[in-house]
Amino acid sequence: MPARRFDLRANFARALKLWRKRHDLPLKKVAADLGFAISTIQAWESGKRFPNRDNLELIIHYTGLAPCQLFCERNDHCVPAQCVFVVRPT
């Protein structure tokens, strides 16, 4: 069985959309709050585009989500002990 491919863009898109829906926020509100066009938020949520570092920091601050929660394949059930984005001492 081949190893599953980690898809950062798809995980981020799913997490952002899930967060927005759970908070019952329309695209228009999120776009206005972050200072982006609605089409930009739609592109992020569909996985067609990915935010740059500065925009990603804005999203993390705005949503209050940890990077682990934004990128984990298990978005809403992220387990930090199993997350590739959690730095562990060596």
C-alpha cells in the first residue's frame, strides 16, 4: 500500500473553511476583516491558492488557530503529539 501524500494546501483549505463555517461567518465578513477580496478567501478555501507568510500570520492571528490545526490532515481532531508541525526536542 503506497504511503498517503501529505497535502498542505488541501489541509489548509479544509481547515479555513471549516473554521469559517463553525463560526457562521460569511466570506464577505472574513474578507473584509482580513482586508482581502472575497475571491482571495474563496481561492484559499478551495485550495486553488495559498497565502504567503505574512498573510498566513494574519490568518493565524484572526482565527486563533494554531498552525497544527490549520495544516493537520485531521483538521478538527488534530493531535499535537502526532502532528508534523509540532517541534519536538531531539
